Amino acid sequence: MDTTIKTLWPTHLRPREKLIEEGPSSLTDTELLAIFLRTGLPGLHVMQLAENLLSHFGSLHKLISAERNILCDTKGLGVATYAQLQAVGEMAHRYYCSRLMRENVMTSPIMARNYLQLLLARREREIFIVLFLDNRHHLICHRELFQGTVNSVEVHPREILREALKVNAAAVILAHNHPSGNAEPSRADREVTERVVKACLYLDIRVLDHLVIGAGDCVSFAERGWL
């Protein structure tokens, strides 16, 4: 970091030092992005570049989810940055997957949500995913069972049961995305959940939750008391 940057950003405000002293959760989206970018542009400090990019894309989520051609055509970014963002996303996916295979999903709800957001956040159509769990609620695997349109997806409970039997699952967590960004469940979402719950009862398989993923938001049926 050059002396100009040190002058502009005293130690207690510099993102890297703040992360080390206070932890990553203390950083704003702008500060996190600045650490990732590392350097700015000629005449533009990295923090200002990060702010400009977040303003341009609308959010950190939308920046990371941007299509390759859109991101690469943005000043200050490029193919290398796109590749790095993809690598970061894949590392996060593998990290959460590994943790969920070793830990009880019900005691790590935030981790499960983060994992599902990684799977669903950038999808332009509704995707219905099922997490299949063993009797200790450890993740066995996930399956993208149904794909729909931009605002609906058709779900067949018998397909969920078939996959559950294949992997000897004792419980499942349902999840799907709303490409509109609004995570509020629809009446159709509640109705299909009821159908899946009833079908699973016949095989003594528990439906632990149904998570609806929006743009940086998530609604849990279990937390709403709907399961």
C-alpha cells in the first residue's frame, strides 16, 4: 500500500487492518470488495472504485452474479477479476458442502442458507433443490430436481421420494429461488410444500424446512411456523 493511500486511510480505517483487528464480519461490502480488488485505477483510490462498482451493479450480490461479458466490460474489472470471483464462489461452495456433511444442518442454519444461496443466487429461472440428510441431519447430497420459468416451477413429490430412497435419506430440506429477488413465498409455494410433506409422511421422511431464496434474502417455512 503506497503512502498516498496510507494518508487517505488511517490505520483504523484501512479494511485489511480492520479485518485483522475486528474480524471479517465487521467490514462493509465496500471494504470487503476493496480488499478483493487490492488496487484502484490511476487517480481512483481502491475504496472509491469499490463504491463505484457497488453503485453501478446495485449490490455485492449482483456484482458477483453478473454475466461474464457484462463484468468484463466494466472499467476496473476484466477476465482476471471474473475468474477470481468464480474461484471464490466455488471455494465457498466446497467449504459449506464439506461442513454440512460433517455437522447437523439444524444446528448450522446460517451455513445451510449460505450454501443454498451459493447454489441458487445467480439462476435466472426458478430452480427447486432438495437437500437429502441422514438420520443425524448431516448432508448426504443435494439434487436440482426441477427447473421452471422466471416465476414458477412444477414440483412432483414422487420424484423427491424416489431420490430420497436412492440415497437412504431420513430427512429433507426443500429450497427454491425467486429470480425476481423477492423471497416472500407465494400461495403456490405453500401448497406444494404441503403436498411434499404429506407424501414424505408415507415413507417416514421428515421435511425439516423449505427455504425460499431471494436477492440477499431468505424466508424459512420452519421459522414462520408453517411446518
